[in-house]
Amino acid sequence: MKDRVHRERRSQKSTVFVALMLFQLVLVLLQLWLFVSVLEGQIGGGAKEMAVPGAAVSVAILAVNIWMLLGIRRMDASE
């Protein structure tokens, strides 16, 4: 019985980990799009007003990444 519960818990953790990795992929693509758009604005017309919101979103993405890392560590430690 304990072995079955352990296997199910491991399977559930694996599913959560894959979901977090897919969300991480979305965040990386968003970060890349943000970088390209800000850089294009800087090169194309010198639009400096895009830099501050771009930096704010980058910091928010960093915070989400740190939160996910701590969650994965907590999930791994509970095993």
C-alpha cells in the first residue's frame, strides 16, 4: 500500500514539474520577445520610454522564476 502511494505521489510530482517547465518556457519566450521589442525601439527610433517598463517586467519574471525554484526545492525536500 505504501509503495503504491509513493508511486502515485512521485507521478503527481512529475506532472507538476513538467507543468512548471512548460510555464518556464513561456516565460523565456516572453522575456525574449520583450528584449527584442525594447532593443528594436532603442535602435529604431531611440524610444527610451520602453526601457523602464521592460525592466519592470523583467524583474517580475525574475521574481516568478525565484518563486518557482523555491517551490521545486520545497517539493523535492518533502520526498
